[in-house]
Amino acid sequence: MSEYLKKEKRGIIFFLIVYIALFISSYLLIGGPATVEGPICVFLGFCFVQFHKYRSFKKDAGNKKGIGILRERHLEKAIQLEYLKKKERRAHDQT
């Protein structure tokens, strides 16, 4: 979670500053927001979008980790195969 917050820190801070500025300006210009649900829905929508971004971030991080594991397994199999080939060559050369 901390890696995601570091990555998205600017976007979250920018949203909060603009959200607060618009909320204050609505009070100064028209005496408050037109509806009570408007600011709440905007904030909940932002939270919903961030939640989905975080899930995709986690999924991508897991895939990168999985690729690393697959790469290690592939290297291990390649080393084993090379060892077996050398062993067969030695056996063939001795006969």
C-alpha cells in the first residue's frame, strides 16, 4: 500500500486541494453546494477509482513477481538440461 501511495501521492494531494478549494468557493459564491449529495458522491467516486487503481497496481506487482519466479525456474531447468547433456556426452565419449 505504501508503494502505491508514493506513486499516487501527487494525484491524491492535487484532488484534495482542488476539492477543498471548490467546496470553499461554493460557500463563498452561492452559500454552499447545490446539493448535499454532490460533494459526497464526488469524494466517493474518487475513492472508488483509487480503489480500482490500487487493485490493478497490486495485480501488476504480483505479475512482475510471478514473472521473476518463472524466470528463475526457467534458468534452473536450463542448467539441469545443460548438466544432463554434458553427462550424456561424457558417457558417450567413454564408450
